[in-house]
Amino acid sequence: MTSKPAPLASLGDHFTLQQALEAMIHHFGCDSGTIHRTATDGHLHLRAVVGQFPPPVLDAIRTIPFGKGLAGLAASRRVPVNVCNLQSDQSGDVRPGARATGMEGAITVPAIDARTGDVVGVIGIACVAPRTYSEGETAELLLCAAALGPLLHAE
């Protein structure tokens, strides 16, 4: 896949992070999502959110260390983390807070700065039903992350 489909073609051009997340949630037919930015403290900081998150979960995801939770794993591994069902996953990747969201099918992808190779953020989307995101969807979401990279880096 060499380019983003038309609905997501200009994510990095004139969208805010919140608008971009809303567009991705709609495009992928999901129910919730987050965008985190890597801050100077080396942690992921919540910059945009869509969906209903219980207050304790929202508090827990405001700042995420690399390696912790699905977003932290995507950042530390530098690859997408795709979970068909958060509620029944046995991989060890899913933390109790993720289960508390009520979501099932989830994916997180790192946004990697093309110039430096640094992880500048992570995008996560999820559905209320079990779902494994296809290779094409994963590639498309990685392209979205790449398009948002400069916006994440500039914050």
C-alpha cells in the first residue's frame, strides 16, 4: 500500500489530533481510540481521546511508560499490537485497565519519525466486538501514524 485512502489522505495537513482520531475511528468502524505523544520525560502522554472510558482508566492512560499496556508495548516494540479480544486475551499483553474499557478488538501502532527513527507517539483504536485487524488495515493505520508524526513531533 503506497498511499492513504481519500478519507484519511490529509490527516497530517490540517487536522488537529482530535479531528484525526475522530476520522480514523469513523473510517475503521471503531468505537473508541486514543492518541498519545512521546514527551521529553520518555513517557506517552494522552493528547486525544474518543469514546467512553471509565474515570480510573482515563486517569491510568494519561501517562503511559514505554512497555506498559498496549500503547506502551507498541512504542517499545516499535510494531503494531493487535488484540482480537481484550476480554479473553491470554497473551499477557492486556492489562486489567484495558479490560475495564469494555472494548474487545483493539490495535495500537507506533508513530515513528522518518528522520530520526524515534517513536513520537502511538495511535490506538478499538471496537466493542472481537476483531483482528487485517494486514491491510494495519498498514493503513501505520500510514496514518506516519502522517501524524510531524504533528505529534511539533506539539
